[in-house]
Amino acid sequence: MKMYSEYRAQARETLKGRWNEMALLMLLIGLIAFACETPSFISTLFDMLWLVPYGSGMQLLAAMLLTVPLYFAFCNLLLVYSRGETPEDSYLASLFKDFAAHWSKYVLSGLLIVVLVMLIAIPTLFIGAVILSLAYSLVPFIIHDNPDMGVRDVLKTSRMMMRGHKWQLFVLELTFLGWALLCVLTLGIGFLWLTPYQYTSYAHFYEDIKAEYADKPAE
């Protein structure tokens, strides 16, 4: 495995000339995520408390059907760029093309991960939830590379590949903490650029784990 600084350097090289395009995609996904909050926001704004359960349910449904698949598709667009490849379509068309191609698997895998994380969160004081989230962090990438693989096998493969690597990914995430604090000072605007930076580094991290995992004998 590489040094954490090397993954960040690889990410910067990958994003060279693409920073603003990826920031625009993050803005689009963020606006869609915000739209998922609209029912709850309206019910609070106009004191229509009877709408709160409806808003919460619609928010969760919209998140699972739209936001999560878009996030997974965004991760895989960054994976394509991290490999030095250029999609045939524009970055926006490529995002929605991947979204449409793998939508059902993105939704089902995202739903299963959320359920598993929620079930383990409280009993383990959220420590287990963090560990489980790290174990399933490779799911979008695995779906991209294995479009015919079933969701259960995708989750299992992610767990297997992340054995012995969860701490490394956790520390890699922590290396962006300083940048995240600076982004807060920009009222969150900086996250439009920071998030692609983070997930491009995770894509390069995945590439190393994938190569290592391919060399292991089958269990």
C-alpha cells in the first residue's frame, strides 16, 4: 500500500483540469439531496406537524432512490478518471448513464448497508457502525467492475477486500480533516471541491486493494 500523501497526490493529478466539472456535479447531487429535505422543511416552516412523518418517509425514499445511486455513480466516474480513461460521453451524461445502468443494484446495496449499519449502531455505541461502513466502502467500485455480480456477493467481496485495510482507509479519511474544517469556514462551499478530492483518493486506494486481492488464493 502507498503512503497517504501518495493517494492524495494521485487524486490531484487525476483531477487536474477537472476540478470545476466535478464540483458542478457535487453541486447537482447536493441540490437533489436538498430537495429530498423539502417535505420536512415545509412542514416545519408552516407548522404543519401532521406532515412530518410523511416528509421523513419521503425524504428517506428519495434518498435511497436518487441520492445514494447518484453518489455511487459519482464515485465510479471518479474511478474511471483515476484509471486514466476518458468516458465517451460528457461527465454529466456519464454520471447519469452509470446511474441508469446500475440503479437497481445501487439502491438495493445502499438499502442493505443502511439497515445493517443501523442495526449495529446503538448496541456497539456506533463503533460497529463505523467499522461496518468501512467494510462496505468499496461497494460502488465493485459493482462497476463486476456488473453481473449479485448484491450479496458484492457486499461479501467488499468485506473480504477490506480485511486488514479498514484502519488504513479510516486514517486516509482523517487526513482530509483539516481541509474539511477549512471548508466549514467557507459555509460548506469548499466541500464541492473537497469531496471529489477525497473520493478520487479512495478510488486509487481501491485500485491497490483490488490488485492485492487478485493475487490472493481463493478461499
